[in-house]
Amino acid sequence: MMKIYYAVKSQFYVDGTITSELNGTKRAFEKPDNTRTQLLHKDVYIDWFPSKREAFAKIKEVKGASR
């Protein structure tokens, strides 16, 4: 059975800035793989969650780490 998965994009910049936001959804039979991309001035993570609640909890967690 297909489910909807929610993507959270978190960006960690070399200057210490951290951002996190809901980045879209995907219908799939299995959860998409989480990814990490290292760029010159930031690391970008895309994490997938099976519910909006879990996705927003991750955003809150990441934003809390930036304080």
C-alpha cells in the first residue's frame, strides 16, 4: 500500500546558521532514503518521515539546536 512521506530539509552552514523546513511529500511503498550533501559552505540533510507530526518534531528539534 502506498503511503505519503514528508521530507524535512535541514541546512547547517559553516557560520553556525541552521535552517530546517518541510520540503515536500512523496507517495511511495517504502520510505525514501535520507540523504546528506556536503557543499562548500553548508551541509544539507533531507530526512523522510511517515507523518507530518514526526516531520514537524524534527524541524522543532533542529531549530532548537540553533539557539
